[in-house]
Amino acid sequence: MKPAEVYILNQPEIYREILLNLQVIIENALPEADLHFKWNVPYYYLNNKPFCFLNASHKGKFVDLAFNKGYQLQQHIEYLNGDNRNTFKSLRYFSIEEIDVRILHDVILEAQSLH
């Protein structure tokens, strides 16, 4: 089993459920994406370059799906969180019910176009 998969499966249930759903959505939208384990989080690469990562924040009680070129994204900016980061913006989920597949898919495809 890959270290990124171990990270996901070892999370408490609330985070694991969100992470697994995000993993399925990302991999369906971008079958060419490669899942790695970098900087202690699951990190998707496209064309051998970092694309986005998943992070379970136990302190904040959410899961972030952060995009490397997040500040260049134009769609659904009202859902993107910057948290004083220079280049990343993320979609933040506190529960599985908050995942809007349409918005997530739009953001993934836009981020892919910038990659």
C-alpha cells in the first residue's frame, strides 16, 4: 500500500470519509494524476509536477484540498480559502455533506488548465 493511502486510511473516520470521497472524485476527473506522499500529506502530481494535496487538520477539524496555483483560479472563488498562503488556495470541508461535486469538478478542471 502506498504511504498516501496509509495516511488516508489511518485518519479518524470523519476525515477518512471526506478524504476517500475526494480521492475518488479527483481520480475520476484526472485519471492521469499520480498520488504521492510528499511533505507528510497525499499529493497529486500532473505531468510530474505538484498539482494539489489533501490535508486533514485535526486542530481545525476539517479537510483541505489545496491547489498549487490556487491564487490563479477564477471560478467559485467564494468557496476557496487562502489562509494567508502565498500560492495555495483550498476547498475546505468540515463534513462529507459539504462536498459539492459540481463545484469541486469545476475547480479541478480549471486548476488543470493552469497547470
